[in-house]
Amino acid sequence: MELLQDLQWRGVIYQQTDEDGLKDLLNKEKISLYCGVDPTADSMHIGHLLPFLTLRRFQQHGHRPIVVVGGATGLIGDPSGKNEERKLLTLETVQKNVEGIKKQLESIFDFSGEHGAIMVNNYDWAGSMDVVTFLRDIGKHIGVNYMLAKDTIANRLETGISFTEFTYTILQAMDFNHLYDHHNCKLQIGGSDQWGNITSGLELIRKTHSEDAKAFGLTIPLVTKADGTKFGKTESGAVWLDPEKTTPYEFYQFWINTADADVVKYLKFFTFLSHDEIEQLATAVQEEPHLRKAQKTLAEEMTRLIHGEEALQQAIKISQALFSGNVRNLTAAEIKQGFKEVPSYVVQSEAENNLVELLVAANISPSKRQAREDISNGAISINGEKITDTAYTLQATDKIEGQFTIIRRGKKKYTLIKY
């Protein structure tokens, strides 16, 4: 199946500036195309993924992706989707964020070889431009009426918008124009909220080049959940690509907990599985939903893509241990991942090696009497093994790598004991 047909089947095309023109171009030649991200944080989250994965699909068909990290635009702030001014970041913060994002993009794209992806920073061409040059060479070509017609700007007129954020769309237009001139870039893709910025770039190219200059824009739909809640959010916040912010285990769990109503759509959006493979998984959702084959596949594909095979296997191991309750074979590093959100207690004294004392001190049981009753009733497990001796004292072997003991009361109430 040709590229645009595949993108249509996957549902990742929202708008195009010239569908027939782009189809004709892609049939004739291999092109360069770009997508950008502003470094407003030191990590991307999964809400950033779909445009970049779409860019990678172009690379798989022989086209050259250009990834723009917005060192300049990140200093200004995109007014899209905002009702008030963004807080301006310092240059040092933006540069630090750029480095964090670059590492994550390297897990998505192949930057090697003659036709490998290119990563650029728009601060390199916008940061040194003086204001007079900006006004004469760029601003002269973008009409105020044209900008006021943009939704991202029109929506902010009542609440107020600074000149700084007002010019953001011109800076993005500069990006497209620069890449068109220096990398023969003919297509920009982005989220649906970037339509106004993309078309501003096309306007600048049209105004500064001959009539036969051709460039195109394509946007990706906003990812939604069937129940109406926001995609990419959990109780603890955004699902980050940085393993220090969202561990590979948490990342894996996010995808494996996808609802049946969403999982086929996400397989199309985010994975590089074939049409046949996705159709088979769609059938499994209908006929064997209890097996959750589609969710497991989605979680494996996404965790492998972002964090690698080793982190995926570790996430699976932690998941299986927590499901079975047998956590003794987990390493200390795996326990840190799997029990990140579990209540914890730091042992204060040697006396707390006594299990009854520890249960009360860690607030697992409300009193010594209840602690003894819990133990004798078989409700207490240490590292997955039931303890029924009310006089039990924790041994060195109960302390995983000398750092952790995992106590479970009943079927689901875990507490992480730290030393």
C-alpha cells in the first residue's frame, strides 16, 4: 500500500493543504519533510509521539525527515491552545531541555547514513537575527489581517496576547522557509493545532520565492479516548518518555491498561505493525477480549520503541511478579520501578526487625493485637511468602539486596519497607 493510503487507513491524516499535489509529488520523488517540538520541558511525553511517528513512516518509505527542536520558538511560547501568556523560559533552561529531547528523538529516528534523519535547532538561524532584518525580510511578507484570521491568535484577542506570542507563527514560518531553502524541505507535518503555523510557513514561501515554488502541509488529529478523558494522562500526571519521570514499567502499564474501545486505534496510530497483524488483533479484541492480546502487543511495541528490549523485558518481569505476588526474584532496581507509587516506610531501629513491631510502625496493621491476628490468619506475606509465625523476625534474606522488603497485607495492599 502506498504511503498516503496507509496514513489514511491508520487515521493519522486530519488536514492537508493540497492532497492531490502532495500525492503527485510523493509519486515523483523522495522528499525532505519536517516536524518540530518546542523544548518547554526536558522531556517529551506521549502526546508528542504521533506526529513524529508519522514522520518516521515517511522515512520508512525513503523520504528524509528533518526534526526541528525549537531552541528559538521555545523562548517565545506558542499561543496555540492557551488562554493566557506562557511563562518565559531562560535560555539556559531551553538549552538544557533541548539536550534531553534530542536523546529521545534518537530512539525514534534513524540518523545514520546518507539518507538518515536530520536534527536541527531553529535557534541556529533565528537566534542571531537582528530585529531590523526580521522586520524587513520576514515581517514585511506576513500581513496583520492574515495573522488575525488565524484561530490561535483570534481566540486570544479577547483575553489578550502579547506582541511576543503574536509573532510566534512568523518564527515558525521562518523555520519552514529556512528548511525549504537549505534542505529542499517541501512538507511540514504537525498536530491539528499547528494548522495556522503551517499555513503561515506556506504563505512566506509563496511570498519569497517564484510562482513555481511548491510546498505542502499536513496535520495529525488530536488523540482522544473513547470515554472522553484526556489521552496521555494518569493519576500521577503525564506519561513522559524520560525513564526517570515515567519508569519503563509505568510506561508499559499505561499502554497495557488501554480500553478495548481504544486499543485498535492506538495500534494503528502508534505501532509499525502491518495491516494484517492489526486486523488479527482487532478480531481478538472482539472474540477473546479477556486475553488482552491487543493491549499486550501495544504495550510491548511502544515500550520496545522508546526504552529498548532490555527495559521491555524488565517491565514484563515486574508485571508478572506483581500479578502473581511472587516478588522475591525482583532486583532492587526493578523494585524501585514497580513500587514507585506504593506506600513506603523507612526502618528506624533494630527492634522493627520484629514483624509485629514493623507492621504497626509502618501502619500496615493498626495495633499489635491486629498485627498478630493478621499474621496468624495468613494475611501477611513477605516478598511473596506467607508468614504465620507471630514471633517472626526479619532475616537478612528478607532484605532484597539489603535495600527493600515487600510486605503485602491481604491480596492487594503492598507496602515497601526501605533500609
